Amino acid sequence: MLLAALLIAIWAGIAGLDMFNGLLHIHRPIVTGVIVGLILGDLKTGAMTGAALELVWAGMVPLAGAQPPNVVIGGIIGTAFVILTHQDPKVAIGIAVPFAVAVQACITLFFTVFSPVMHKADRFAEEANTKGIERINYLGLTILFIFYFIIAFLPIYFGADSAKAIVEVLPQWIIDGLGVAGGMMAGIGFAMLLKIMLKKNYVAFFIIGFILVTYGHLPILAVALIGLAFALYDYFKTSSDSDGVRRGAPKRGI
Amino acid sequence: MESNEKVINQNVEVNPDYYVDPSTETTLTKKDLNKMVWRSLLLQASFNYERMQAAGWLYSLIPGLKKIHKNKQDLSESMKSHMEFFNTHPFLVTFIMGVVLAMEEKKQNRNTIRSLRVAMMGPLGGIGDALFWLTLLPICIGIGASLGSDGNPMGAVIFLVLFNIVHFALIFGLMNYGYNTGTNAIGKLKESTKKVSHAASIVGLTVVGALVASFVKLNTSIVIHAGAAKVALEKDLLDKIMPNILPLAYTLLMYYLLKKGLSPIILIIITVIIGIIGKIPFPFGTIF
């Protein structure tokens, strides 16, 4: 059992990395089900459970950075329990989803606490230290691997109930609070971009972009094309005014 | 504080046209480009909410940047600008890489490179979501899962083969396409770099405005009880004034604090504290 739990945990680590890196999609339940089945010696049940879980997760994809319940842990723990406890593949969903939701919360937390590391990366960039930038990326991979390894190992080795107790030690409001902070944090990234890009004569375009999404609910592509239309108009307008080439030259009459 | 000094240093505006070594003789080979495609598989290795894919994006570009910028100061300037917020679809990123590398190679104005990068990342992110997560993936799953439901492990193999043929054809194809597009475009743009930079900034800022509205998430769940009347602060008041008012206010506050010279680290700490306080279960409910 220890060996099987270790092998599954290693697979969870690899699949967990594939979810964000590589994206070969070996992390989907349809694949992890087969691998877990192979490790536990029941390929057929593994393939069937994987397919069942795959259909559950088919609609849950990471759109615009929003995280659905974690598909890696859902697929792996779900399949493992079906095979180990000889349950019907449909039961897998009930066992898999609570873990998948907890893991999703932890990943949110990780994406939040990893933000300060970016300032170390800024330092490395300033020093033109390419090795430093590489190390930061490898650090992210290492943490994710270890995290998935532990989360998959615990319930399979100790049983689902005792593992759930371990997963639930953090008070919910702290996890939720970090989730809220995570949602806000992109604002800092945009503020840093604005600090460099925003000049008085561009404020109008920032407002237009914001309004088109807020009130118009336009997709980003549409907004970018509208921005492009302004840019083209401006570009050709200033080339017909031979003296208007100065950057940010105010248009006449405004 | 040492980190504060660094931030202040970044405030010093370096002429975006200035390169210590302005030579444009280096040409990236197909081998260089392909190497960077492989590295782009780690685009999200250091994903986080503040810069999202920025460090992974820089990681992917490093071999090219090192080859192009032999001068250390040039390399530093280039790396710094590529550590700024970045987020796009991981299958379409190589197109942006190709265009950006072509521009770096020709030592283009840094503001133009930045604006183009920002202008491309948003739309390609949305296109990628629709093409891959909502179209390609369901098709491959459908084919694979129908075999898998019968207990046939070949379903997994077929799923992986189908999906990755498209995946790898795209990322390698788009890198070369982007690079050639970039190189040709630079050749055609005879106009002054400032005009191009100005046009690019217009698109860039429009996209940033759109991204703030769609990526920054903040809303309050405070309910004000006034006698028998209940007013949900967000739904009944703030959304009536303007939806997304809190994300905008928060972003502008961060912008203001950055301009005041506060280090981004402090801003992160403030953000985490606000987030956690917002979720404390007070007697009247939570703030967020």
C-alpha cells in the first residue's frame, strides 16, 4: 500500500505540474484514471472511472484565470477510492469533489503568497541575472510538485476521513480572505503597468477600455480592435498633418 | 529599506530608444526560436496573482534576449520590462514571443514593445480560451471518453495524441509566424518610431482599461439595515453608480500609492490584510 500510495503521489505531482506547465493534458481524469488503475492493478475500472470523472470536469476549465475545483486531485483521488473500496465509479464524484475544492482553495492561496517573490525577480532582472529568474520558476514548480504529492498521498495512505480533517485545519475565513486578496492582486500588476504606460494623453483610452467591458460587456478582442481603430485614425491623421508628428501633440480644436 | 531604493531606481526614466549597443546584426536562428518554444511550456511555472505569467514569460525569452543583448545594461533594461504584468493563453503565447523577439532583435523603442505586448496578450487570451478550452478540449474529451467509458484505456492515448498534435503544431508554427510577421512589419514601418509607439500605446492602454474591468475582482457583501429597509451596498448602491467601481478604485489607489513611492511589497501586504479582514465573520456579516 505504501508503494502504491507513493507511486500515485508521484503521479499526482507530475500531473499537477502538467495542469499549468507543459499542458500536455496528462492531468485530465481520462488519463490519470488509467495511470492510477495501472498502479493499483485494475486498468479497466481505472479507465471507466477516469472517463466518468472526465465528463464531470469537461465544462470546468480555467477561464480568464478563474479556478474550478482541482481536476488533478479530483481525478486521482476519485479513481483511487473507487478501486480501493470497490465502489461504483459514480460514487467517485462525491469523494473527489470535497478534496478538489480544498485543493483549489490551496492553489489560490499559493498564487497569492507567491506574489512577493516577483519582487525578488525584479531584482534579478535589474541585475540581468538570468539564472536567478530561472531559479524562481523552478522554485514554483518544486513547491507545486511537493504540494500535489502530499495532498494525494495523505488520503490514499491514511484514508479519506482522516485526510479530510488534516485538509480542514485552516479556518475557512483565512482561506476565503486570501482568495479575496488574490482577486484584488492583479490590480497591483496593472497599477505597475499604468505607472509606466499612462500619460495624460492616454487616460481617455484607459477609460474607454474600462467602460466597454464594464457597461458593454465586450470581449477583450473587441476592445482591442476598437483601440486599434483609434490608433489607426490617429496614426493617419497625424501623418497628413506634417507638423503633428510630435508625440502626444494635442489635436487642434480640443 | 533596500527594496524601496530599488523601486525608486526603476522610476528613473531611461530613454526608451536608447541602447548602449544599438547594433542589430544578431539574427535568431530557427533553433533559437524552437528552444524558446520548449521553454514556453513553463510559462506558468511561477504563476501568481500580482504579475500572473510575467516571470515565466521572461524565463521563456531568456535565450533570445541573452543572444540579442550582449551588453549587460541593455539586457537588464529588457529583462525589467518583461517582468511586468503578463497574462495570455499558453498556446498562443509563442506568437507574441515571436513578434517581441523580432522587435528586440531590431532594438526597437521599448515603449512600443511593451504596448504591443500588452495589446496582444489580452485578445489572444480570450481567443485561446474559446478555441482550446471550449472547443478543442471538449472534442478530444468526447472522442477519448466514449472509449474510456467501456473500460478501454486506449481512450486516454487517443485523447492525448489528438490534443497534442494540435497543441505542438500551433506553438511551433505560431512562434515562427510571429517572428516573421514582426520582422516584416518593422521593415515596412518607415515612419518615426515615436509615431508607432504612440499608436501602440493607444491600443495598449485601451486593453489595460479592459483588463482592469475583467481581471480585478472585488465586491462587498455589506448590507445596511435602516429600519425595515435593507440596502445591499454592492447590488443596490455601488452597482447602480457604476459596476466594477471597487476594482477600478482599488487599482487607482494602488497606482496612486506606487506613484507616492510605496514599494509593491507593501501594497501586497496591505492587500492581504484587507482581504483577510474582509472575510472575518463579524456580527453584522463579512465585509467582502
